[in-house]
Amino acid sequence: MYTDSARSSIWGDGSAGTQTVSDGYLLGLLTVTRHYPVYGRIPADQNVSPGVYLDTIFVTVLY
């Protein structure tokens, strides 16, 4: 997974040349939705069509 469309910035924990993605906001009683684009690459010789693929993931933060 990459943080940019050129696939030059690997999404990670900040070690070994990877980049972190962070954000900040005040927690309250409201549901907070954030959108973070993620880029990837499909290996050669796969039976998939070129295009834009969308998906949703849910992350729960416990503190």
C-alpha cells in the first residue's frame, strides 16, 4: 500500500523508509469519518481489468 499515486511512498510505521499517516481531532459523542486514499499495484499477468477499485475498511481505536 502506498500513500501516493506514483507509488513512491510506502504506507507503514515510519521505519525502514516507510511513511506514517496521521490525523488529529477532538473526540466527542459524534461518529467521525475520515477518508484516506490508498494506492497499490496489481502484479503482472493477473486476470483483472485496469481501472479504479473502491473498498471500505473499518478501524476501531481503543484507548
